[in-house]
Amino acid sequence: ANIPTSAAAPATMPQPPTTLGLPAYRHRAAKNAFIPGGRTLLWTVDEERAPTNLPQVIFLGLDSLLLHGVRGLAALRRIFVSTTQGELPTFVLSASWQTSSRSRSILDSELAAEGLPRCSDRTVRSGRVGSTSRERAEEILRWVQAHPALCKGGWIALDELIFEPDGSAAEVALADGHSVFVNPNTGIVPSDVAEAIALLKSAHHKQLANLQTASKRRDRASPLTWLVLLLRWKQRHAPNGSRGACAE
């Protein structure tokens, strides 16, 4: 018998998704694995790896952050390094002095000295910065809505303003697991650090679970359906006269 030893399978072959707890599959060319017509086909298990890290954002609404010096920045560093592994959070400035270029420059220098990245953005790019908790909450939410990709893993606001759970809609959103009140007289204390870490980790786990659930719903299909598609694909691409068995 004259049978080819290897050939690449056409790229149009149907691909079964990960579904119902089953692993995803892929095909590859390999010797002594044939389908009619000499096309090489071998199905091998190739586990799909779910994402383990998602980007997070920390809003800095600490008007007195620079006043507390190294102690405040050291506390901020503990929050920064204790959230997710691999995908580090982004700092966004939401303090009332965020429009002052001199103050931003000082903060960036202090963050760098502590081994932290500078603030990547601020919540107000032009116009007046709000001074009330309602205005601050609205500014933060507008930024979150404009940058959904950066907030996939969750976000929190470290702020010296109190967001009331029975206040405006924006305040309610921040009060519901998205903010940590920092006393301006003491700066960030250990209990604030623990609360911020817990909120970020909880948000990250929740977002990962939501993504995995959505992925399963999107890719859900019966394994039998994919088996039928594969068999039809084999028949469609097999040359005439060799659909039953390998040519002798």
C-alpha cells in the first residue's frame, strides 16, 4: 500500500470548544495517524488555561497623602504588592489637588522613591475638581465607565471623604465595596490596609468567576454535535474512492 506518512489537515476543520467540564482539543500532524486520502489527523488534549490575573485600579483621593510622608507611602505599598500576583494595580489620582502639576510631580517622585509606579491618570482632566463626596464619587465612576479594560479585576477608592450608603447613586456605588475611608489626621493605618486588600481580592475573585461563567455559557455545545461535525468534515474532504478505507 502506498500511504503518505504525514500531511497537514486543512485549517477549516471544526474545533470543539471547552464545554461541560471537558478539555479543549486541538489537531496536529503526526506519523501513522491517518484519515482517508492520506490526511494526517491526531486529536490531543490541550487544556485551556483560564485567566488568573485581571487589571485593577486604586483611586487616590488622599488630600493629606504627602503630609504623612514615608509612613503613608509605605502603607500604600503594602496594599499595592498584596493584591493580585503578576497583574499589578494602576494608581489614578482623584484628590482635590490633582490639577496641580507641581503636586503631581512631587507625588510621582515620592512614589518612585518607595518603588511604586506613578499615577497613570487623574479623574478630572479639565475643569473644576469637585469638593463634595457626591462630586468625587461621580468623577470616579465616570473614569471607571470610560476605562472598563483597566477595571476588569475590580477597583477601590482610598478617600478622605465618606461616601454615604444612602446618598446619591454614585455614592451608593462607592460605598458598596468600592471605597475605604482614610482619616486625614492619621493617614493610612493598618486596618485601612487590611480592608483595602480584602476588597481588592474579593473583587478580583468575583470578576474571575463571572468571566469563567460567561465563557462556559458562550461556548456551550453538545460534544455529540462536534463529533457529528467532525465526521461530516472527514467525509467532505475525503477523495472519491477512498472514503471507506485507505487506498491499497
